[in-house]
Amino acid sequence: MNEALTRLATSLRLDAPENRPLALAFCLACARRVEHLLEEPEVATCLRVLARHVDGLADAAALQAAASDAAVLANRHRGSRSIDGCGHAAVSASYGVAKALAGKAMEAAQYCAYAAVYASGGYAAVAERDAFEPEHDWQLQQLQSLAARDAALLPAS
């Protein structure tokens, strides 16, 4: 668990409806970071809908449809057939995209961090807490940056 990210998300009230645009932008950043791990082209297509939504080019209905599709795709991923389990990174990346499309920022961040660490070092890496530090630091920096950008766009009171 990324405790610093959890504290920041709580202080920003990231799960509040009025902060959904920030949450979705953060979800998109996390999911794009592991996009190269996706094995199913349909999941990548769903991720593009999220990007279009964040850019204001896809409506809520398109986002909801893509979220439903991504959830089905993640749940049916066959996983790894190899002895080293390398497909597990793809499964976690698929779940990360599904959670991102659903606007579940903290869950998306967790799945995406797991996918990135698993892809870089396999099961041994995910068993080591320290292996997550670079991803956790990156996620914290991303959310801080996105929140600062949003704050700069707010009219002065």
C-alpha cells in the first residue's frame, strides 16, 4: 500500500464526486504507465476512451460502456501459462485499466504498481516491499502534479 499516496488522496478528497476529473486524470496516468503490458487490444481500446473522456472528447455514456467492457475483459484474462508467471503483469495491468475506467483511483494505482513491479522482476520483486518504492514515488508525484495543475486553473477567490 502506498501510504503517502493514500494520505494525499484523502486530503484532496479524491473520491468526492466534484473531484472526479482529477481522479480520472490520475487513473489515466497510472494506466498509461503500464499500457505496454496489456495483451488484449480491446483493453487498450477501452483505455483510449478514458483518454478521450479526460480530454473532453467522450461523454459519460462512452466512459461507462468502456468501463463495463474493461471489467469483463479483465475478469476473463487467461493469466499466465508460463512457469515464471509473466502473464500476471498483463492481468494486473488489465485490472488497473478496468479500475481506472471505473474511476477507482486508489485501486487503479495499486493494480498498476503491481503490474509494473511484477513485469520488472517477477514474483520475487512483488514479494519485496522496497521494489514498489519507485512506482509509489512516481504515483505520488503524478497526483501532486495533477492536483497543482487543477488548483492553478481555479479562479482566484
